[in-house]
Amino acid sequence: MISGITKDTPAAPLLRGARQAGLILLVALVPAVLAALFHLRRPAWSRDQAMVPEVAWTAVQQWRHPVLLIDARSAAAYEHGHIPGALLLGTNPGDGGMVAVARAWQPGTRLVVYCDGPDCDAAQSAARRLRRELGLEDVVVLKGGWSAWSEARKQGR
């Protein structure tokens, strides 16, 4: 007996229907939540927050497919020095860097984004922006950024 409702009261079928509706809702929600959490093609909001893989400069040098280097630092830092062939993405979305990247990118080309060094988050942010705005999936971040490349260059690698 639930709150004075017995089998013989008029509210009993209503209560039974509510319980069945609740059970059906629960059965439908469990797979929906699991699919949202574990689906291979998760929505953009979850992909935008994910860390982009980092690779070392020595690994980039060994790749056999084309690479497009993207500098995510400021224009002043880029003018002071950058990896040869790198395009300036820039920190301001309106400065035309995204258009330059879109024009330079070819299918099969991997984008390698870098910023100042290991403590700089601009490369991660720029890589996520490239994925989101241009729909490019083959994007990685240069581990250690400009400082790692400079150090490797000094050591002749």
C-alpha cells in the first residue's frame, strides 16, 4: 500500500502507469548517456576541449608525408625568428592567418603547431581552433615549441 492507495482505489492504474513510464524512461536514458560518453564521433564541444597530441621535433623530421608548420606566437615573435617555412597563424582571429593556412594546406598534409616553449598554451589553443574552424583532423603540437626547435638546431638535429 502506497499512501493509502490500494489495488481497489481509482488511482491504482494511474500509479502503475507512472511507474511503467519511469521504467521506460530509465531504460532509454542509460544507452543514450553511454553513447554520448563513449561514441567515436563525439560532438565538437567535447573534441574542442581535448588536448591535441604533442610530438618531438626529431619525430617530425622522420615523417615521410608533407608537413605544414604553423607558428602560433605573436607577429613580433614570428618576425624575430621562426622555423623556416612556417606560417604565422597569429593570436588574433581577424589577422588573416587562418585564411593563409587554409590556402596552404593540401590533403595528406599534417599540421604541426608550435608556440614559445613548454609553458606556452597558445599552440594547443591554435591546434584546437584549426580543428574546429577548418575541420582539419591531422593536427599535432610541437613538444617544447620554438625553444625545443632552437635547441635541436644548435645540436645539429
